[in-house]
Amino acid sequence: MSLHVFQSFGAMRGLPFNGQADWSLEEKLDRIVDAGFDGIEVAWTPTLPLGKEAIELAGERGLDWSIVCFPTSVDDFKQIADVFAGTAARHINVQPNVRPPTVLEAVPYILGWLDVARDAGLTVYFETHRDRMTTDLRYTLQLIDAVPSMQLVADLSHFLVGQEFAWPVSEENHAMIRRILARASGFHGRVASREQVQIPFSFPQHKQWLDLFLGWWEEGFQGWRERSPGAADLIFVTELLPEWYAITGADGRELSDRWDEALLMKRLVKETWSRLEARTPAPDTD
């Protein structure tokens, strides 16, 4: 049982922070390797042609990889599954890009995507994300109740902003997040406040929000360890995205160095995992 920390490949856009020309594709991957990440997650759409090349070069460097995709139908996802069947993809992260008004109408999509993934021999998880089927916390809770086999990639930043939880976070709101964590088989790492989806969490005024997310992740890791077999791997993706997510100043530049913060996040979640390992050894596989 182990934690694998991936870097979002999309989060490498706009780096380095000092305003120089973007690192090349090869340099981005080399820096990910040198920093000790275990893999990358690549967004897979027809408009992002670098995805295939990034996956190929990542494999050459010994990096694992997963993809995130945005299907609008069962047939749409089948085309994606056909591309990745038989590959080394660790999992397929689906952002369900359809918005049925009722859970009853949403269930056939989830079941259809699960069937397609099973037939292709792929592991599929569903990401909690704004402007997707999973945009609303209470709707998502009803959805996972309706489909017990539905496993999540928990990006809790979207729920914190979407619900605009007051501070301190109430026990009622913590309880809803715990239900999400109980279905999480993967995590996306970003720190939000109740008004902003991606804050510079290294700034001292944001410590309460960093502590909140670290506490949620620790709870999620612990629950996953308790319900998973001893040989399982948990993937946590650091996903600090460019200026359309990050807070920027009047000059359009971000306020903090996303790469430095990705490295800090990796260290913090690994320390969290190590504490859990020391406290609760992995289940016996015999």
C-alpha cells in the first residue's frame, strides 16, 4: 500500500514563474522527474495535441500516467476507452461533461461509462468538479448513493467554493465532505478559500485553509487505507493551474510560484501519509 504523487501536466503551463519563456515539453518532464513525482496526469481532448507526446515521453522517463477526459455521452467515452484499452494508464479520470437536472437522468450515464471502462479493462473514477455533473455537493451525494460502484477523484476545492462554506466549517458541512471522502479513490490537490478556488496557500494569511485541506486529505487517506487491499496504490495529483485558476495582479501575473507550491504540497501530503503509516500499518495481504 503506497501513496503516489503525480503532477498535473496542465499545471506546467506558464512556468517558470519568473516570466521567462515556458519550459519545453522535455524540460517540464525532466523537472517532474527530478522533483521526485511518481507520474503525470494529462488532459485528453482533441484540442490538446501534446497529450500523446507527453505520455510517450513520460514513459521513457519511468513516469506513470493517468488521463482526465470530458465525455458528453457514453459513445463519446467509448471512443476514449478504445484509445487507452491495453495501455499503461493507471486510471481514467472522468469529468462528466453533461448536466442532467435530476439524479435519475444522470445514473444511466454513470452506469454506461462504468460498463465501457469494464469492457476495456480500464479503471475509471469520476471527478468532483464545477460545471460538470458533479458540480453540486448535495446532488453528488445523491448520485453516489444511487450508484454504489461509483468511485471519485475528490477535488474538494470545487465544493468549498461552490457551497461557499462559512468559517469555521460547520459539522454539518464536514459530514457531507466525509461522505465524499468515503468514496474517494484518488485526489486532486488544490487549496481554496470560500471565495477563491486556488489561493496561494504558502501565504501566512491562508494557513487556516491549508490546514482545513490537509485535515480533509488525512481523513480521506485514512479511510482509503482502511477499505483498500494491502497492495493498492493511492494517487494524489498536485493540480495548481495557470492564471485562469490562480489569483493574478494588475499585470496579469500570478501572485505565487505554482511550481514551488506544487513541491511544497507534495512534501506535505507525503508527510501526512507517513504519519498514517506510522500510526496504522497497512492491512495484512495474507
